[in-house]
Amino acid sequence: MLIEQREESLRALQRLYDHLHPGGRLMLDLFLPDTNFECGQFGGTSTFALPNGDIITMEGKLLEADLYKQYKVSLIKYEKWRNGALLQTELQRFALRWYGVEEFKLVLESIGFSDVVVSADFEYGKAPANGKQKFVYEAVRK
């Protein structure tokens, strides 16, 4: 999901397949993005307390979304605080690509994987039931 270009992500999956021995297994988890696709929308602030008393805040803002091409790009701002004073700020461009549950299964099979099992929420064999779940894929190299 962190490989922004679809073609590159498919090549990465092919390389994983190529590096496995016959009978080797690929296991990975995916999720569907939240349903907020309104660009410019502020995504809220998360706060993390560090053991030394410093605080890290993280804010996200959606810059770009393309439902057809199945990706979105956000700008994430990290700030480090100590005793109420801002010490450091960092910006990160964060691109996320997604695949539909059945779509990704078909992608794996088209690469050559077999015995593809899709499980929900890290419970092997539990069938996915909704888009809020995490999807775990297990596939075998022929």
C-alpha cells in the first residue's frame, strides 16, 4: 500500500514471488482507506508522550485523492514539544494505494500464487465482512 504507483507495486509483488522457493508462503495485511476523500480536510491531531517528557504531535491533511486510480496523498506534520516550547517540525508526504479485497486476491493469482486465503482481523479463515477490517492474505508459490 505504500508503493505509490500501481505498476511498481505489481513489480514488487512479482519480485517477492520470484524470491520464494516453490511452496514458500507470502503473508501480508492490507486495509481499505477511510471514506474521507475531501481534499484540504484536516484529519485531526494525535499526541504521543515520550519517556523523557517530550511530546510529539501528528496532524494529517488530505492533499489529493483519486478513487478511480485508488490512491490518496496526505501531508503529515510532526511537531516535537518540550515544556510547552516547539523544538522541531517535520513534514511528510504520505501516499497510500489500496486494492479491493477480491481484486488483490486476483492480482496474487495472476502473478502465479495459489491457495490464496483472505482472513479478516488476523483470524485465519475468518471471512471478511466489511471494509473496516484488516485483511490478511496468505498465498503459496507454486
